[in-house]
Amino acid sequence: MNDWHYFFHHIPGNLDKGTYRIFEPEWKAEILHWFSREDIPKEQKEEFVKALVDFEDGCGDFYRYRAFLLASEALAYFPECSLGDAIVKQLLDWSYVYFGWKIFPLRVRDAAKAALELTDKQRVIAAFVCFLHNTETRLALRWAAEKLGKLDPGNKNAIAALLLLLQVTQDSSTQIKAIRSLGEIASGNEIAIATLIHLMQTTLDKNVCYRAIESLGKIGFGNRTAISSLVEFLQINRGDNICFDAAKALWQIDPGNPVAIDNLVQILELTQDTELLDSAAALLMQFDPLNLAVVTALSERIVSTQDESMCLTAADILVEIDPSNQTAIAALSQILESTQNEWRRLILACKLVQINPLNQTLIPTLLQIIVTIEGEEKRYLQVTEKLAQINSDNEPAIATLYQILQTAQDELIRLSAAEILVQIDPVNEMAIPILDRILKIIEDESRRLKGSEKLVQIDSQATVAIFYQLIETNLDELIRLRAAETLLKIDPSNQLAIANLLQILATSESRGLVAGETLLKIDPSNKIAIAILSQILESTQDEWTSLRVAEIMVEIDDNRQKGLDALVRLIKTTQDGGILRYATKSIERLYSNNKIAKPLLDRAIFSLVESFQTYKDDDYESLLLWISDRLSQILPSDHLPKIVIILKHCLGEQFYKSSSFRYEAVFNLIWHCAENINYPAFYQAWHNY
């Protein structure tokens, strides 16, 4: 096929007779190949590009953009095109330039930026150079220099623009961004290196100095001036965080430099900052894993410091380097004995057990800490799991736990010990009865519930009586709710649990919906629960309650329509962004799980579309763009023309000025429509005939 009209033949007023393969994704590769063919005359290629560039779609420019973007990509296969410069300039304008009453829509900007990556690279570089020489704003200057530097690393125009920006601005934020950009694109550039050195030596802004040093480490490899300047900087400045960065940069541009190593070792010897100590040691070991100076400095620091945190950090680092280092182990053991911080004792005991799992003398200490420390719930379970992994037949641990059970006066401590014992040794014949006995007498009912929930995982029948007692005697709705839920896991037909949940559903605003959902998961036909939920849905004035009930109802076969009606009503009336977001997620989930016939969801979907026109909460307008993205994932193709009809009037200047977020959301959704229906069908929907 040599004639480009095979791909594109526009007949205004009679689109059905035209040819619009340029908008069909499956033809794109063939079209681009056509531009690369040497047997196609240049004149025909020029004609095709011009036809694409000049195309007027007559329906909001959505297909005009698409035709133009195809032309821009064709330049990579037809770089000698006479329209190339104008096409690339237009891409730049669409990507970043303000135009009249609006910036170009986000989807156009993103598409244009993507096209710049695919079109004729040399023309893009030239266009950025031209832009650099003509822009009047510092922001645009920095942006263009960054982009040009990424396209063409080392480009002198880009580097010169960033250097100029550093000369004319005193704003530290702008300076830092320009310095970082130089670090990305100016490798080996002498002027850039000299500028960074000057900034490092003269600036009074520490953050600017940090960034200059960092970028110097990226672009100054092997540069003698940069090396000597960093050496001098380290000789003047000692022991600070900035010296760490300078030593790191010096090593990057001159690997093995002894000044860098000496400075990092000095940080180990002098710093009072534990994080800096850790960073310096890690960097030194990265440079040289066998560096004995690190071990020596840390060992001396452990011996000399009076600061517990510093000693602990140094010992931690040392055992990471050498797990058998006796100086570090002795320091950790000493801190374990002396520290008043129970959490620190717990961490140290765990670490020492990990270093030497055979050290059985640590087990009693560790267990004693676990069962006595306040707020131990999650922590001790994690630790005892490690203990069990170390040795599931851990006799010292089991013996210690039995001792605690026999001697502790605090029932909560005894309960914790019993739970650990059950976890370490679940088949122990004595463990379960002990835990069961403690659970029956302990007064803290919330703690009883937690312990019972753990025991039921091992022996479901052992705690049934406790759950019955909690339901019958407790006034706390949450405890009764959780007890009933656990009973129903053991026996889904348990009548006491079901009656309890029905009572909570009928009387509690805060817990009732959870109870109702639990009941309907067990028995979706529970008429009493459905009736109570229906009454709540009809009477409540709280939108979040309505939403929650609606979500429950749509999962019940005979009540799906009622739930969907409630969702639609909420979407149409709410001005709460949280409700709208949650309702959108609900519809997306319902659409994807295929439990509900798609026609039933149509009203909900179109109510979301209509919210683009009616929603007025300024604080949440950006939510509309998110909703348009979510709708794009689920909209059936046969709905797309109707979307165009509903929303096309929302793309005018007045609409944009009243709400740019709303405009972007509408444009985003209609762009999706244009990508997924053919041009004649879109045109017909746009003109609504």
C-alpha cells in the first residue's frame, strides 16, 4: 500500500464514507513503517504529515490532538520532514506553555511530553536550546535546562543555563535545584566543577554547601582541583555531618583517598551523633570491608564513652561487622544488666540470643522482661515466636514460664506467661488448663477476651464457657460483639451469639452495622437482620451510616436494588468528598466482582458521571479527577457515547474558569472516550444526532 489515503481519508459531512485507520491502535505500527519506507516518495510523506497536522475533527479537538501526535511520532521515521520544527515546537507549547485563558489540559500535556520522547530527538534538542535562549522566566530556564540535559547529557547550553541561573538568583531553593541538576548532567565539565567548588567554599547556607558537595562527588571524578578542594575542606572542618558528605564525595571522585578514610575514622572517634556514627561506619565498610581501623575505633569508643546510647550504637555496629567480637558482646551484656529502660533490655536480650542461640542463661531474663513489660501485647508475641524458632523444645524457657505462673502475684503477668507457654509448647498437657483457669478468674474482661481468642486457635472448646459468660454478663458492646463473632466461628448456628448480635444491631449505632454484616455473612436470608437494616436505611440522616448499610444490602440477592438505590441517592445529594470517594470505590468493586448484573449498576455509574456537573465542594474538587480515572477503568464501551453527550458542554471557557479541577476531570473522561470509540461514532455523539 503506497497511497497514504488507505490510512486516512477525511470526508467532512460524510464520515461513514471516510477512512480513519490513523485512530485505530492496531494500524499504528504499519503507518510508522510506511514513513520509514524508501520506496515511498518524500512528497507523499509530506502530504500525509500535513494532512495529519491540519486535521480539524469538528468535535472538541480530541481527534485533532491524536492526529497531530501521530504526525510527531512519524518524524522519528521521516526526520527530513519540512514541518518537523513546527511540530516539535507545538509539542513544547502543549507540554509547558500557558495559552490564553487556560493551560492545556493535563491529558494533552502528558501526551505531548510522551511524544517528545518518541519524535525526532535532534529536533527536540534544538527546540530546547532555542527555548533556553528565549525564555524570560527563571523557572522555565531551569526546567528547560534539566530536560535538555537529560535528552543530551553534557549539553553545553543546558549547563550554561544552569550556571547562569546560579549567578543571578539568591534564592536558596532555586540554587539547590540548579546544583542538583548540574550533578545529573555536567559530568566532567570544568566550569560546572569550578562553580560548585566556589559555592562549597563561600556560601553561608549550609544546605547549599551540602548540595554543592554532593553534586561535586557526582561530576568531579578524577578532577585534581576538585580533589584538592575537598581535601582542604576536610582539613578545615572536622567531625560535622557536612564532613561526612565531603569525605563521601572525595572517595567518589578519588577512590582510596586516605584523607577521606581518616576523616570518617575521626567521625567514629569524636561524634556525639549516633546516626552519624552509624553512617560513617557503614560507609567505611562499604569502601573497605576489611578495614581494621573501623573495628579499632568502635572498640575504643565502647570502652571510653559514658553515654549508654553511644555505647549501644557502637556495639551494635561492631557485632554486625563481627558477630563474635567479645568487646561488643560484653558491652551489650553489661547494658542489659544496668539499663533501666525495659524496652532496651528486651531488644538487647533478643539480640544476644540471636548472636548465640545456645546461650540458655539468657532465656529466663528474656522471658521475665517479656511478661512484665507494659504494653507488651504485640512485642512479646514477636519475640516468643523467635524463641520458638530458635528451639521449639526450649526446656529453660518452659521451666521459667512455669516458675512465673507459680510465683507471680499479678494475674495479668500470669496470663501473659500462660499465653507464651501455649505458643511455645501448644501440645503441653498442662499449658492449656492453666491458661483456661487464669482466663476464668481474671477480672479484666477485655484482657480475658484477648486471651480467649488466642486459646481458641489451639483448643476451640476450651474457652466456649468464657465466651458465653462474656456475652451474658458484660455491658461493653465491643466485648460482646467480639465474643459473639468468635463463638460463630466455632459454631455458625450458635443461637446465643446470633441473638446477641441482633440485639446489638437493633440498639447500637456504633457497633450495630458490624453485627448486621456478621449475621448476614453467616445467613444472607436472616429476615430480622435485613428488616432492621432496611429500617436504618430509611430513617437515618447520617450519610456514612447510609453508605455502610447500602454496601451491606447490595451483597444480598433480594436486596441489591435497594442497596444500589441508596448508593445512587447518596452520590446525587452528597457534598462530602469522603462519601463520594467511598461510594466510587464501592461501585468499582461491585462492577469488578461480577456478582451484580451490569445493567443494575448503570444508574450508579451515570450518577457518578453527573456528579461532575453538580458537585460543589471546593475543598474536594480535585477528587473529581480521581473519579474520572476510576470510571475509565470500568466504563463499558457502549456507555461512552452517552458520556460524551452528557459532559461535552462542560468544556467551555466559563466552565474552566469556575473550576479547573472539574474541567480537567471532564476532559480526562472524554479523552478516554475518544481513545476507545471510533471517530464517526464520537462525532455523532458530540453533535447528538
